[in-house]
Amino acid sequence: MTTTLDPATMSTRIGVARLLPAQPALSWADHLRRLGHVPLQVASELAEMASAAGLVGRGGAAFPTGRKMTAVAGNASRRRPAVVVANCCEGDPTASKDAVLLANSPHLVIDGAVLAAAAVGADKVILAVHRGSATTGALRTALAERPAEGIEFSIVGVPARFVASEATALVRYLNTGDARPAGRTSVIWESGVQGRPTLVDNAETLAQLALIARFGASWFRAVGTAAEPGTLLVTVGGAVGVPGVVEVAGGTPLRTILTAAQWTPTRAGVPAWALIGGLAGCWVDLNRAAETGFSAAELGAIGGTKGVASIVVLPAGGCVLTETARILQYLADAGARQCGPCMFGLPAIAEDMAALAGGDRSAVARLGRRLPVIDKRGGCGHPDGAVALAASALRALRGPEAVHLDGHLRHGPCRSPAPVVPLGHENSLRSGTR
């Protein structure tokens, strides 16, 4: 195993350097030297190639990319061409992988968007970024360098809100200026931006698509697992020596990823908690799960999820309960407030978790009643994520953290270190090392 550290972009590669080259390929000339021109000749086969490669979305939902492309292409026509939206926003503040990718290989992401447009019959590509982010400048510079490609490109600034970068929220914002999810029944591959079939793909997904177009499905599957092939980008933060973004093969053990970030395990018998998968993720005791592979299957087997592919490690003595109460309040405040679970359910469970941290024994029963009522009943998936996080915290508090919970119930708030899970983009890679 070889590990290459690039402090300037806070990126690390563990044995693979597909998306994150050893030297950033920022200019068009650098990109051409590394990978050559966009292979548009394979556009008609690209959806099949993506399916054969086993590529799934890297934004969190993990929907099969080839199937999504086929659905959009099937609804597009010459009179009604499709639209491609490259989602470069990263609404979850625990994730910074797309920002690092765009800082290293902006043209690779644009290549993917060009190829996706050719594959689904689109004449327009919209690059969605958070307003005021450094990503905007990087994309403008990259677009200005490229030759004309027969596609209309635009860069659109999106509000930096948690739910604003969800696919239907992006489409709704582009159509109306309202950056809230359009609901579970919205079918954007039939009618999305301007009523046209719309493909919304994450920046990393498009970059992977550009590599598959060049090197093929078998090349993509040469690393990773049979079920989850290829590489992926993982953001590691919190109590680690070198927070940043790591490119790993699918299924790489958590210990390997964390070692690259200079994580120091806690002593035997002391839980080492990490939030995996983002703010809608789950709590995992690294001392028990360090050999678990970073894949949906292996994390799912221990009650976890890949989510937005982020890991935030708590420092020794970090409190799952205190962190969860804080995150739930953030998620309640960040909701779209379009349905009962979002308007009333999320504030209620945030209040319950805060009450539990303060020593209210009855809060456990209230959470037990409320969580099943909220789950899967919201207008979008936002309430489900909050429920999953709360349920994960309760499992931890009933298991390895039972003694710590008892301390809260007896004495109220604990004296744990300051919270480290980032709730704002400005500190999304800060270290919690004490």
C-alpha cells in the first residue's frame, strides 16, 4: 500500500490515484496530457458502460447511474432535449470531497457532464455550486479554457442550505427560485428543468463516468469489491491528525482510511466513536468496527451507512448524546417545513434529545414513540435522515455508552470535549484533535 499526501488540497490517495492525480490537473493542457480529449465516440454506449461498471451515484443516494441515464434519454427528443445538472454543492457540512475533486481535476468533472449530455440527448449543462464558494472560480476558469463543445454551459449559485442541493430541490430552484425539495413524487427524468427531462448527477459521479468512458467497465472494476467496484472519495475529519479527503477502493477497511488520516485509537475498552455517512448517518464504535470495509454492504451489516461518504471521529471522551442533540437541532432548523414531520416532528425529537442530555429520563420513551411515527412519512427524505441519526444514538447509548447515559440521567450535561461534528461549511475539515 502506498499513501501520497497533498497538503495543499488536503487530499490523500491510498494505493489508487484515479480521481485525484499525484499532481493536480488544473489547466486544460495538463488535463489533456493526463487523459486526452473527451471520447465522445462512446456516448451512445455510455449508459450501458456505466451499468456494466456498476457505477452508482456518489452523492449519497447511490442510485445506479446507467439506469438514471437511460430513463432521461428515453424521455428526451430533438424537440424536447434533456438538461444535465452537475451537482457540485455538497449540502452536508461533513463532506468536502467534491470541493477537493474540483480543486484537483475540474476538467474531469466537466468531461463527465459533456459525455452525459451527449449520452442522454441534452443541449444544456448547468453546474450548480454554493453561492460564494471557491468552486465557482475554478469552474469558470476551466470552462474558459475549453474549446467550444456544442453545449450551452452555465454556472448557477445555489443557497448554502442543507436541503437545497437535493436533486428535486435543485430543479425546483432552477425553475422557480425556491430551493426546497419538490417531494417524493417528483419525476425529474421526465419533467425537470424548464419541463425537460433532467439528469442530476453529483460531481464525483460525473468524474467517474468520464473515466469509464475512457478506460471501460473492466478497468473500473479492477479495484473495489464485486458489489461496489471502483474508487470513491471519503472525507475524514474530527479527531484525526490530518483531516482531508481520501481516495480509496470500495470496501477499504475503516482502519486503513483512518490510518491515512493519522487517527490514534483509544485505549482498550474505551469506545472510539465516529459519525459515518454525514449528518443523516450513524454512530460507529471504531474499536469494534475498525476492520469493517467502507461499503454499503459491510457498513449496513453493523447498522451503518455510507451516506455522503464522510467520517467524523470524536476525540477521547467525546459524547454521542451531546453531539446528536446539537445535530438534530441543526437538522430541525434546516428543514424545508413543507410537511408535518419536518415542521413539528424534527423540532420535537431535537428537543427530546436535548432533554435527554440534560437528564430527563422520560425523553427516552418520547423518542421511542415519535421516531417510528416520523420515519418515511415526510414529503422528502430529510426527516428520515434525522430519525436514522437519533435511532443510531439511542442504540449506542443503550449499548457501549450505557454507563455514560446513566451519568447524564443522574447529573445532567457531561463534561465532554467541545463538539467536533461540523455544522457549517467554513469548518467542514477542522480537526478535533486536542
